[in-house]
Amino acid sequence: MKEARLTTRFALPPVSLGSVAAAALVLFVALVALDRVVEFGLKQLLLHSKYRYMEVYEPAPPARYLVIGNSRAGVHFPHSAKLGGEFFNLGNGGMGVAFAAALTADYVDIHGPPKTVIIEMSFVADPRSGEAAAGLARVFSQRARAIGRNVTPFQKAAEHVFHLVRFNHQTLLNALVGLVWERGQRAVNTRVNDATIAHIEHMAPFTEAPVAANVAQVVNLIAELRRRNVSVICVLSPLLPQMREKISNFDNYVAALRSLAVSNGALFVNDAAAISNRDLFADSAHLNVEGVKKFHQLFFAQLAQQKP
Amino acid sequence: MLFNSSNFLIFFAIFFPFYIVSSRQWRLWVTLIASNIFYAGWDWRFLPLIWLSTMLNYISGLYVEGRPAVLRAAIAANLALLGLFKYFNFFIGSFAELMRDIGLPASPVTLQIILPIGISFYTFHSISYLIDVSRRQMPSEPNLLYFATYVTLFPQLVAGPIVRAKSLLPQIRGGPQVTWAGLGAGLEMVLWGYVLKLCLADNAGPYVDAIFRAPALSTSLADLAGVISFALQIYGDFAGYSLIAIGIGRIMGLDFGVNFAAPYFSASFREFWHRWHISLSTWLRDYLFIPQGGSRGSRLQTIRNLSVTMLLGGLWHGANWTFVIWGMLHGAFLILERLLAPPLAAVERLLHLPSWISKTAATLVVFSLTCFAWIFFRAADLDHAIGLIGILLSFKGYEMTWGAIPPECALIFAMALVVLAVDLGGRSERLRSWYTASLVRRTAGAYALFVLILLFGSFTGQRFIYFQF
């Protein structure tokens, strides 16, 4: 940026520690005041966004099915384009159980309870809180703000002074785009490539197990939903066969998830091996558009049998 | 102590009041002490090295005028220090590899050497000082305080810009003055620098890392987006760092010049090097290219001079063959451009192309080839670079399907649009005059930048890329 001489009609005092400190103070107060004004405006603007995580905070009748979980939930299950439709899908990449529970509670508060909540269970084995995926929840949700974070005191102070930092999230751009357009389908149109398959085949086997803190969150969430007469279906959706084979304790892992669901009064559906054609996967953990179509046929048939 | 860390903000908040209240002489002492604290914040063990370098060049500077032998010895000593810390293992390792390749046994002695941060920059500062004094382009500096302040001046210490002694020493000697104009302009530069670093470079960083680590796991389109993202990242990172450094200098009442000037809008490689890392490219021109004969000799000599200059420019960035190839590629581009200029001009005349079409096409070609060269600059080694190029040139996996490019690219390219739009606007003298003439517009612009940082900045504290050089 090319420098230009700072001109003003006012006579500026000579530069001294006092005058610079006074100028810094005035600048700081102005920045904080403007921060609050812009925060208010941005909040109002984003409430008009069709981005699904914003629609949690827009009053409307509840959907029949509410879906929660990480990206596998977001990709593998449907999302109705309009509020109050059949499916409202809050699944998002890296979403943790704590934030999913907070968003679910907000959803139920604002819209009323859905008939059924579908929980894609993969995130129970993920130790992350889901901060990176929880949308702009911290801006709009008291519950989300209450979830602890690993931030420095400086970052915490900065957020306290400048509320706009709360909007600093990877989903802000999606929310802004959502003012004009929202894509219902999260699945992508690519196929898992040979290099990814080779990479997975060279990986060392690993184990998966529910994380204790997540288990406690899921138990509370199911209990709270059932208290409000919401039926809960816990699902493990399709995994690329090569990836599934790398999980050395796969059967025990599924058994632990089943036990967690069933012992708390939820249904458990294991669809991890429901699709084995690699051409229907976009990567190791996500179906592509064709795969999702096939999974929907299968899952809707299962849903009809369960009659939740 | 990174410019994008809370430690630096605290450091500057403590330093600046002392700087303002100090008298002219004490201001330099305050700066010198602060610069040493700043440097010790990286690694205090390297303080003696920078003191040694300062003393060596200070004393040499006093005796270098009219004594070529002193100049040669002093430059050799500077390069020996640089070579030991930066290139020793590289050359020993490469030599041993060569020996092994031709079947001779080789067990090289490598040293556990940590690269002292900023050594390439302060060595170049000092060499330019010695050469300028020996050429009688400036007097030697008899005052050690002034000279030590010049070498260690913290805003430009670790990653430049490489401000020449003949430009900065007179400012230090004259006593830098803090003015409202300097404060305002400096703050604007710092803000824009943070936008470049936090909003563009640091948002691109994780995506670029993932692509260059395992390009085969993504589509070719995603890999191509990764290469372009690196071009944007390194620009945001280094131009951002430079602007923050230059802005802090302006706040302190010092003028470091300009280091980047919308380089990706260059219509030729010659223009690119007039706009990219200007302080290094002019350094290489004045102290390497021109002394070899520049472009005054035959065509063959010019080609040789360009090749040597760009090769050494590449090697300056680091002890790795990837940097050598990067420098050689840029040398080749510059040479080809000279050779092809007459026939291309003839074609342009023949086709009666409007200048904006040929200029846009040339800009796109320059940008594409620059991105190609960046692959070598960024790749961990030659195998990785060639592997990535192989994928890109396979011409498979470029289908524009939903998901072929990951969603994180949206933020990178949105930020790039903002940055490149400002760069493009800055090229228009009329637009720049309109903007800078009004305090209201400038204040609104600065506030917009501040909001952009709060909303889209990445506060993960990523290092500046050029600190490794």
C-alpha cells in the first residue's frame, strides 16, 4: 500500500508520549464501539442465511428427523432444503459430541422436539470437541460458548474485547454465501483414487474405541431426548472396506457402540459394511453422490421397518 | 518473537513509549537494546554471533576504502560464517553422495548446526555496506552505536527487507523522528501486512502443506489449486512480513523503501523481479549481476551473468537442490524472455493485437510459469517436486465435479481476490490518489482491514516462511 501524507484540517499536537497514548486510547475506544455495531449488524444479517447451522436459530416447526454427527453424518444423510422438512442435518466435518449436543439442545429449544434424532456414531471415537466444525455456534449459542476451549489467555481476552473474533470461523464464508444459496447435498462427485487405496493398504492397523467424555455426553443426550419423547437411532454408516479392515478391533468397536445405544434405550443400526463397492466412495470415510443414493435406499428401507 | 504473536505486541508496547520519550542519542540505545532482546527472543545463544559479525564489519568498514584486499577478506569472512551455518552440511552431503554415485567410499563429517535466524539477511546488509564504502558510494561509519543499530535493527533483522546502509545509516545518524504522518502510514502498512499474513498466507498454509505432503491422495485439480495456493501463500507471507517491518519502521520514523509491488500482475519476468522481493533482487543486480558485466557484453555473456545471478539467488534461499532448480528456472525464464522478445513483438504487430490482450496473456503466462517454479521452491525434495509435476502433467483428474477442489480453497481464493484487487487498484495512480487524498476514506479502509483480520484471520501463530532463510 503506497504511503501518502496524512493530512487533516485539525492542528495535531506535537508527538509526545501523552499525545500518542491519548490517540491510542481514542483509537481503541472507537475500535471497540465499532466492533459492537458491526457485531450487531452481522448477527442480524447471518440470521437470514440459509446455511443450515444458521437455520437452527431461525424459528420454524421441527423437522421429522434431526441428524447429528461429524462429516459422515453430514454427507451420508439427507437434508431438506426448507425448514420444517423431513430431515434437518447438523452433521459437519470434525463435529464433536459436545458441540453436537449443544446444537441439538438449541434446536429443540427453538423448534421443539423432532420425532427422531439420528446420531451417526463415528464421532464418539473422536477426542476433539468439534470447535473447528461447530459453525458460528459460539456467536449464537450460550451452550456452545460454555464449552471449554484450549485457548491462550491473550486469545480469550482478545475475544472478550472484540466480539467479532467470535465470528472468525471456517464456516463464516459458508454462512455469508448462504445468504443467497445453500447446497443441500454434501456428498461430492469424485471417486476414491488408487493412491488413496494404496496409502490405506500401507497404513498400520489401528484401533477405535469410544472416548469416555463422549460416551457421557451421548448418554446425557439420549436421556434428555427420550425424556422429551424423541426416539433415537444410532447408526454407524458405511466405511470403505479397506479402511474397515485396518481397524483391528472393529467388531469390539461396533459392539461397544451398540451397547452404548441399546443400554440407553436407543436403536442401533450397523451399516458400516452395507456398501462395499469402492466406486461408491469419495474417500476412505465418505460415500460419493452415487454411494449416498444407494445408502439412502437402504437406510430408508431400514427406517420404514423400524417405524420410529 | 513472531510479528503475529502476542509476545511481539507486548514487546512493542513496552519498547515504543521508551522510544518516544528518549532523546535522539538515547533513542538509538533503546533501539539497540530492544533489537538485541528481540533477537535473543529467538535464541540467545546466537547473540555473540551477531555481535561478532557486527564488530567484524564495523572494523572492516573503517579500513575497506581503497583497499580491495580488506574488502575481499571481509567478504570472505562474512561468506565463511554464512557458509558454515547455512551450507556446510549441504555441500558435504552432496559431495559424499557424488562420491558414492561414482563408487568411491565416503563417510562425511556433518555438523549438528542450527541455522541462526536472520543470518542471510544481516550478512547481506553488511556485505552491501562494505562494498558501498569500498566503492566510495558512502563514507564508512565511525560510530559503533550507529552501525550496530543498523545491523541489528529489529524490524528488518530476521527476514529483511535488505535495506542498504547508504539509505538507512544516514537516517539513523540524523535521528529518526516520530511523526503523526509516519504513525498513520505505518499503522496502515502494518494492518495490510497482517491481512496478507493472517488472512491470506496462514489460511492457505494448512491446505498447501497437505497437498505438497501427499499430492497423490487428491485430484489433479486439487493439486493445481494447492500449487496456486502456495503462490498466494508465499506472497501473503513474505509481502506481509515486509509490510509489517516497513510499517514498524515508518512508525519509528525510518524509511525502509518498498519490497513488493503487486508482483503477480507482471507481464514479464524482468518486471516480476522488479516487483518481487525488490531489496534482494536489486542487491543481486548491484552486487552480482552488474559486477559480472550485466547485460553490457555479448548475448552469451548476458546469459551467463543472468544464469549465475539467479542460481546464486536460488541458493541464497537455502541449502537444497530445490532452491537451486528454482533459481535456475527463473534464470532460464529471463533468458528465454530476452531471446523471444523480438519474434513475439513481431507476431503482436502482425496480428494487430490490442495491448491489453497481449499484456493479459503475458501476465497469465508469467504467473503460470512462476507457479511452476514455486513447486520446486516448496517441495521437500526433488522427488516430491517431480512427483507433483508428474501428476499435474498427467492431464487426468481435472474434471470439474463437485468436491474436486476441497471447500477450504473457497476462503483462500476469496482472500486472494481481496488482496489482488487491492494490488490492482494500487497500480492505478488515479485510484491511489483518490483513496489517499481523504482521511475519512483511509480511516474507513483501515477499519475494513481490521474487521477482515478479526473475521477471517488465522490466529494459529504460523511462522513466516522466510525466517528459514
